[in-house]
Amino acid sequence: LGIELLVSGQHGYWASLRIEPDLISQIKEAQKEDSEIWTIVENLDKQVEFRIDDDNVLWLDTRLVVLNDATLREALLSEAHSSPFSVHPSSTKMYHDLNQYFWWSGMKRDVATFVARLAESLGNQAQVQYYFSSPDR
């Protein structure tokens, strides 16, 4: 989010405040400590689609590069799937939504695996619920 404040009067005052979701901040901080990311950075001239911004954050075009960290990726997948605006999307929709803002190698596979794992879990819960609530039992 970008928030700007402009106050009029005798003396003008302008301020800008950037508020970032905690997970995005974690991804940016983790990039600074990841050797794989810095290998990409060292070869930037060979990989023109990658770029470094003024805060030393790595992007693929306009998408934030998410390093190979299972915890961060799982948190990002969970947040994307649980968003009140997404209403538990299919793997295709979820992939397209994430792909607008983030990039990592194997993202499509990871999204499909994540959604399949959730569907399997929900299927097992439904079977258990049916077993205990069925009037035949």
C-alpha cells in the first residue's frame, strides 16, 4: 500500500508512508541472506529479465522473486488460498493470481500440489463427517 499525506496551509507538508504486508517484508529480508539469490544477482547481465531495485530486492520483471524456502512459500500459498477475496481458488486461478506478483522456479507445480493436498484433506474430513452423521450407522 502506498499512503500519501498532503497538508495545505501556510507551510506545505508532504509525507509518504509505505506499508507492506508482513510476508512480503519477510521475503525481501530472506533474499538478502540467500546465496542462490546472489548467484542470480552476480549474473544479472546474462539474465536481463531479472533486476535489482534501490532496496537491493530481486525482481523478475515486476514480480518479486521468492527464494527456495519451503516455509516462506507455504506461508505465501496459504495466504493466497485463504484470502477473503479468493474464495478458495482452483490451482489454475491461484497460480495466475500469484504469478502476477511473485515468481519462483516450479511455482505452478507447487500451487497444484498445495491445492491437491488441501482437497485431499477436505475429502477425508467429509468422509469422516459422513461416517459419523449418517443415519445408517
